[in-house]
Amino acid sequence: MLWIVAAGFFMQTLDTTIVNTALPSMAHSLGRKPLDLQPVVVAYTLTMAMLTPASGWLADRFGTRRVYFCAILIFVLGSLFCAGAQTLPELVAARVVQGVGGSMLLPIGRLAVLRNVSSGQYIAALAFVSVAGQVGPIFGPVLGGWLVQHVSWHWIFLINVPVGVVGLLAVRRYLPGGDSNGAPPFDWVGCGLLSLCMVAFSLALDAPLQASHAGWSAGLAAVSVAAALLYIPHARRSRAPLFRLALFREPNFSVGLAGNLVCRIGSGAVPFLLPLLMQLQLGYSPFHAGLMLLPAALAGALSKRWIVPLVARFGYDNFLLVNTALVGASIASFGAMSPGWPLALSIAQLALFGATNSMQFAAMNSVTLKGLSLEDAGSGNSLFSMVQMLSASLAVTSAGALLTTFERGLGSESTEILHAFQATFVCMGLITAASAWIFMQFAPHEARPAEGRLAAHKEV
């Protein structure tokens, strides 16, 4: 069962990163500019953010094995549709289908582990599954670059098919059935309001920053705010709201959500921007660009062991204040990259970003969730996962909008486009660094957290 869940998690995390190094080749094949393919990345993550809250209810209503089987099947079909897409709209629609399946892979997998593994072995089981989450981002850019360079970009999606087919057979054979039961009514109205809020806000940021589109962006932003405000009276009236308003009475949870959202917008833009910079401006091949992201992934995996002693010694407040600034500075430093930039210095920059970003995620996760009551833990974790995926979507949307704006302002020559990349990296670094002010609003809490509690909330 653990291998099945790990395989599903691997497919989900792999497809979050494998597309980035293939964007220039995909754009050339479809006759579009690389930045035109930004919706290909956003559609996947935004769909997952919208549908994740429903995954637990679906498992309760129809059974864990049945829903997990359908999730893999939808993901595989979406991958086939992506590989067969002939136009950009077709590819975006196929990524939405893929996101529908991906939105259920990790939550349902975790639920299957929770329901079938004893409490004494639960942490060890999740640690085993988490390895797949670490391997996916490490090999995703490299594998994507190699497939694009030596085969074709279609294979970054076709590679999911054999893995998915084996997963489908294994689910039928090895995953415990888990009878469906009387699930409580699902809050479809609340889910619809929050989904509308996320989609409208993302589209508002995605609209080109021109005077002719200012009204369109403002209107979408207003729709987003209105949907969020309408959720408040709905949640008060509903007997079983999607997310109880009582969640936000825990001050650290509210501050942590806001800090996570802002911080991840900057750090989440790096996997999208760097492969484009390296291939379009620095002359890297797709495979070379994928290899260049390895130092960040490896440093992130190695640095996870440092987070517990560092937070135990300095406390969340001091650690997040300093580490957030380091993450922002490392992102802004990518703006210094240019043709002829020393390879050793690039590797050092990427390693610094990977290490500090990995520790940042672990600390943010822990301090955000640790104050929730047992009654609110499940709902709070679901909302937190939703915010994580939303931030990944907003990161790409914001980075693309800034890059387009700077490119129009500076010009279309190669040198001006390089300057546009540099300015975008600086802006994204400043956005991440600004989240340090949000983390300073945390209510007083334990300065020396227990190691086990911190380790339980590390992001995989």
C-alpha cells in the first residue's frame, strides 16, 4: 500500500516540475511564445487547489480505493490528452483534466495510510511516502530536459502512462477496500465561492498590465473579494461549512496562512523563471537547464536535518525573520546571472536558495498548524494545502505578468529581455522578503518547540 501511495505522490510532484524545462520547446512546437504557455503551469496547480477540499468527502462517500483508482485513471487520461494536444487551448484543457486527478492523489493517499496503518507506525509510513515527494522535484527538471532534448516534449506526459497503469493494477490488487460510509453533506456552495475567489484573483493578476485591461483586472479582483466576503455569512449559517470560521480564531494559523501565501509567491516563481532564463538568454540546452536545478533540490533535501536544532535554539520568530530574508536575497541574486556568469557561483546561488527555502517551508508549516485543536486539525490542514497550491499558481501568474510588463517597458532586444528577467527576479525576491513582516505578527508561543512536533509538519 505504501508503494502505491508513494507512486501516486511521485507522479503528482513530478508533473509539477517536469513541465518547466520543456516550456520553450513546447512553445516552439505550438507556434507560440514561451510566456504564452504560462497557463499550462497555472491550470494544473489552480485546479488542484480548487478540488483538494473535496477529496476527503469523496473518499468517505465512495470509498478510499474506488476514489484513488479514479484519481489515477483521470491523471493518466489527462496525461494522454496533454501529449496529443495540437493547440495551446487543448493543452490547457488537458492540464485541467490532469489536475483533477492530481488533486486527489496525495490527500487520498494520506487518508489511506491513516486508515490502514497503526498509530505507532504512522509517522514512519508518512516518512516513507515523503521520499517520493523529494525525488519528484529532484528528477523532474532533469528528466523533462532530457526527454525534450533527446525525444520530444510529448514524452514528459507519456511517461506517466506506464506508471499509472501499474498503479491502477496495484490499487485493485493491494489497496484495502475501505467501505464507503455516511459522509456528511459537502459544502458545495462554500467550495464554489472559494474556487471563484481563487480563479478570479489569478485571472486578475494574469491580465496584462495595460491601461486597456485595467478595468478587466479591477473587475476580476472585485469578484474575487466579493466571493471571499460572501463566504463569511455562508459559513456562519451552514451547519457543516467547508472551513469553519473558528479556524481563524487561532492567531498563528491566520498569520501563518498569509505569510505562507506571500512567501511562496516569490519562491514558487524560481522553478518557472530559471529554466526560461537559462534557455532563452544564457544559451543552455533543456537538459543542461534541468541539471542546473539539481543543486537547489539536493541542498533542500540535505538541509531538512538542520531545521529542528536551529528552531529549537533560536525560536520560530528569530529563525523566520533571518531565513525569510535569506530566501528573498537568494531569489533576487538570480537577477545577476548573465552570459559568462561563473558556473561555480551559479551552483552556490542555487544551493543557498534550495537550503533556505526547504527550511523555510518546514518552519512555516509547523508554526502555522501546531496551535490548531484536534477538532480543527483536519480542516485546517486541508485549507493549508489549498493555500499552498494557490500560491504555486499565483507565483507563476505574478512572475509572468511582471516579466511581460518589464519586457514591454524595456524593449524586445535580447539585452532588454535579459534586463526584464533580472528585474523580475529582484521583484520576486522582494515579495518573499516582505513576508518577514507578516511572520513578525505571530502571537507569543514556545521558543523551543518539541522536535517531534516540528518534524511532523515538515513539507515533503
